Amino acid sequence: MPSFEDAYKSYTEGAQGQAVAGMYDNQRDANLSRMEEEYNRNRSQQQADAVKIAGNYLTQKNDLGAQYERQRRNNNIQAAANGLNTGTASQMQLGQAGAYQKAYGQLGAAQAAEEAQAARGLSDLEAAYRSQVNAAISQSDYQKAAALMQGYQDDRQRQMNEAQLMAGYGIFDGYSNLYGQDTANTMRQLWVAQNPLLAYNTGAITADEYFRMTGEYAPGMAPVAEGGYGGRGRRSRSSRSSSSSTTGDNKINSYADIAAAAKAGSRVGAVASNGTNTKRSS
């Protein structure tokens, strides 16, 4: 009997299994392509936003530097107009420079934080994309596997139905494909034993085999000599010649071999009514 693994592999590698797998593979590839396009679009946008960060802070730093220079010049003009000495003016200049450096440092820190956040955003975006890809592949593989298993079971059930139908006529090739030749042979032997007449009529057994199984002559067969039935004392349907005459509803068959046997002095008899089989007369 073929193992489940072999039967399942045969199905999945066959045309039907390949068609099912191909459908899910195409669907998976389409989903992955859509996800990749969306990822690239979002990544490109985030990268463009990240590039703008440095430009935005450079503008703010330039503005801060311009403000510092204007303020320093104004302070110098004011100090000269008010007659402030050099020491006092220097103190004012130092205070202004310190405020400028502090503001500049704050801008630099804010820029670094925003750039780091942008980098994390890109990293998170890529991680989310990879996770979605893996999930899509896993889901597709699961769905494909489930579809292949269902398809295999449906195909096997179809084969079972066909095998059962053909077995009713004594043909067990379907069961051979499902369970192996030995099992099919055993099932055939059981069917023959249970249905000898049908087996004979379908050519599954010979007239001799039918006689040995039932103790009766096969349809269309009759003893032709005292020697009995079994190859020497009978004629097969293929070797007999028959003629019929009909009177009313009754039909009587005669055999040339019976007449020949009668001339030889053998005791024979064959009677058939309404097309039934001849039986040995005592």
C-alpha cells in the first residue's frame, strides 16, 4: 500500500497539485510586490524628510549667527555712545557670546535628536516591512499547504468513488492505485466469491471455475457425457452451434454437440424454457 507521504507527494507534484500551488504562489508574489512598493514609497519619503532636517537647522543656525552679529554690533555702538569703558563692553560681549553659543548648542542638540528619530523611523519601517513579508509568506505557505491537503483529500475521495463504482463490475484497478496490487487482488477474490454469476458473466472467471465454486453448470453450459463436467464432458459457448424455434411464449434451444453425442450412444439431455440454462438430466 502506498504510504501517505508518497501519495501526497505524487499529488502535489502532479498537474493538479502544481496548479493549486501555482495559484497561491502567484497570489503571494503579488502581495509581496505590493508590500515592497509601499515600503519603498514610505522609505523614500522618510529619507527625504531626514535630509531636510539638516537644512532646516542650518537655516536656524545661520539666522542665530546673523542675530548675534547684529546684536554685537548694536551693543558696541551703544557702549561707545554711552561712554562705557572697555572692561564693561567686554563683559557685555562675553555675555552675548555665551548666550549665542548656548542657543547654537541647543539647535545642534535638537538637530541630532530629530535626525536620530528619523533614523529610528527608517529602521522601524524596515523592520515592520520585513515582519509583514515574513507573515505574508507564512500565511501564504499555510494557505497553500491547507489547499493542497484539501485538494489531495478531494482527489483521493474521487478516486475512491470511482474505484468503488468500477469494483461493482469486477474491475479493481482503482483500488490497486489506492491500496496496492496485493490488496486489490484480495478484494477481487472476495468479490468473485460473493458474486460468482456476475463474475462469470463479466468474464472474471471461467465456466470451470464457476462450477467448482457453485457446484452448478455455468449459464449456457450442459453435460454431454457420463464423464461429468470438467473439461471433458462439456462444450463451451464458443464451440456450440445453436438454433431456436419459438412456439407461443416458449423457446427451445438445441445443440449440435448434443446430437453428435447422442449418435455416439451417450445419454444427454438439455431443456431450456424462456431462454433459461440447460441442466443435466438423470
